[in-house]
Amino acid sequence: MRERLRVILRKEFIQALREPRMRFLLFFPPLLQLVVFGYAVTLDVDHARIGWMDMDHTPESRALEARFVGSGRFDIVAQPQSEQQTQQVLDRGQVHGVVRVLPGFAHDLARGRPIEVQVLLDGTNSNTASLISAYSQQVIAAYSSDVLTGQTKNLQTIKVDIRGSTGTHTMLTPAAPESRVWFNPDLYSRNYFVPGVAANILLMVTLMLTSQAIIREKEIGTMEQLMVTPMRPIELMLGKTLPFAVVGMVNLLVITGGALLIFHVPFRGNFFLLLFCAALFLMTSLGAGLLLSTLSNTQQQANMGSFFVTTPAFVMSGFMFPIRNMPVAVQYLSYLNPLRYFMEIVRGIFLKGVGISVLWPQMLCLFVYGSTILTFSAVRFRKTLD
């Protein structure tokens, strides 16, 4: 069995790597997807274009404007002077939002009254609008807190004494909450997306290549020649799946290296644990590819079948869209998706540095799903050959 398996493995590697175009397709698309998700696909808003409408024209309002510019998150590209101009810059998409300092801003601030700053946002992109709203609130709250505590550098110290008929009252400094972000302190979206690319590539490459390799044997008429040889079905199945498992592992290494060297994504976990979990996930993807090969008669059918498998798996894996935000029925359906568990494992190893003590439920689910799918596919593949 060892000799026959060695021969079929050598045949598959030669057939897969002998054509330059095939070698290109095996390794270039993963790198391309890594670059796309690392650079192009981002939810970060580092420089938001805003308009500034100062209706108070006081040193206090100009100090608030300096706070927005000094935060490094905002670029003031327009200064509308009327309601009509404000609507025009928003309608034309010149700015993501307009900050309006209402009249009486300095007057209310000096007397300790609640200050009002209006932020008009372009809600076409809900994610961008939410981030700009949160950033604006942080700048305004920090400015107000500094003024009340007498720590604003751009203004003189403001002292507010409240005197009544019963004596002098002391104004207490409001509590200022402080937040700390674990695992991704800079909140870079590429640290979230890039590790997930490894999981998606491992699924797509192994699923498509495994199904097409067997269909190609049927189309060119060599499957009958393999069936009349002393090679047993289990040996043929292993010979058809193991080469693409190696290709998947190589792609995983390439993407991991690119994530560390190009995008500087933190890797805090155990590398060998990542490889072991990838092997567990390969049981599912290779088994699914083997199953597609028994259900398809042409490579076009195999490609369409791979598309209908990878797209729902991608959407319900939590790669881009949080599963908790999906409808309840879809959330329960996502538990049948092995890619969901591997996505959690990859991000847990990369960003959190967790180990088996935390990831064992996901690893167990991958083993159960992989064993089930691979066994069912192997039985059906044997029956097909018989």
C-alpha cells in the first residue's frame, strides 16, 4: 500500500505542478486576497472629512476646532456659512459630516451649563457614520471635561463659583470613564481580517482543487485506467486528497508569513497548535471536495458546487459580519458551519494567544464535522468507483 500510495502522490504532484498556469493559480490568488483584505478592505476611519460651521466665533469655539484637528482623525475641508451650504456639501459627498457650534457656546461653557454641539452625519455608510459620531463625542466630551477641571491648555483656567442664600457650593468634577482595549489596542481592522483570510483560503483552495482533480480524471478518460490497476479505492482517495492538503498548508504558511512581515499582525499563540487545527479543518474541506466529485460529472458542475458551498460558509463564518447581529435562525444555522469554528480558532491564536484550554470546544466540533463528512464522502466515493 505504501508503494502504491507513493506512486499516486507523485503522479498528482507532477500533474498539478507541471503547468506554469496551474502553479500560478495555486499560490498567486491567496497572496492577492491577502493584499486586498489587508490594504483595500478596511473599516477604519483614520481621516474623516468634515465641515466646520462656527456660529459662535469665540476663542472657545476656535479651541474646540483645534481639538478636532489635533485629534488626527478629522480633516476640515469645508466651512459652510449657511444651512444651504451645509446641505450642499453633504449632498455632493464632499464631507462625511458637518460640525456646527451653536450660538452661545462660550456663554454656556463659562456658566457651567450643558453645551450643545450639533454633528450632522452622512448616513449613507452606516459604519462610517457610527465611527465619526463616536469620535466626535469623544473629542467634545474630552474638551468639556478639561474645561470643567481647569486643565485645558488652550484656554485660561475657568473658575465657577455658585453662591446662593445658604452659602458657597462646591462644583464636583464629573467622573471620566477610561476604557482599555485588549488584543487589538489600535483597533486596526486588518488585524481582524487578515487572520481570517487564512481560513477562507484553506477552504476554497482545498475544496475546489480536490473536486476538480477527480472530475478531470473522468473527463480525460484516465479514471477507468486507474480503476483497473491494483490500487484500492482508499489509496486512490488518499492520493487525490493529500497533495492538496499539502498545498493548503503551504498557502497557510505563506499567508501567515505575509500577515507577520507585511501587515505586522500580532501572533501571540502557538504556531504548531495553528497547524494542528488547520489539519482538523482540512478533514472537512477535503471531505466536502471529495463529496462534490461524486456528485458532479463535469468541472463546471464542480465549480458551481464549490461556489454554493463557499459563499454561505463565508457569510456565516463571522469573517466580516458579526454572527450575533444576524437573525436568530441564521445564528443557529451557523453552528453547522465548520468555517465558523476555524475562524474563531485562527483569531484566538493570532490575537489572543489562547490555547487548547480555551479552544477545545471549537477543535472538538471540527473533529466531529471532519470525521463525519470525510467518512461519508469516502463511502460514497468507494461506491462510485465500484
